[in-house]
Amino acid sequence: MPTTDLLLALSAVLFSLGLAGVVIRRNALVMLMCMELMVNAVVLSLVTYAYLHADLAGGVLVFLVFVVAAAEIAIAIPI
């Protein structure tokens, strides 16, 4: 099985775990962690497709997603 297939399968598993955590859990902090897991799964699949098509736009978009996530954490921690 090629590496891209394994990475996409891992991304699907991570997204499914995150979705199950959001649906099952009631704690807001755990739900936010599960949503972050879902975002990371989407980022992994985006990087995989960018690597597959040798496109730099996917990497730039992933960088922007991480910048927004870091800003989110920087704002949420003091609260």
C-alpha cells in the first residue's frame, strides 16, 4: 500500500475519533480537544494531497491554519 493511502487512512481514523469524541463527550474542554483532532486530521489529508500533486498551495494553507490555531490558543489560555 502506498504511503499516501496510509496517510489518508490515518487521517480518516483521526477524524472519526475526533467526531466520536465531539458526539459522545459532554465536557467542553474535551470537545474542543476533539475538534482540534479533527482539524489536524484535515490538515494531514491536505498535506498528503499537496505532496501527491507537488503543489505548494496546500503547504501554505496548512501554515495559515496553524497560525490561526496558535492565535486561538493564545487568546483562549488567558480566559
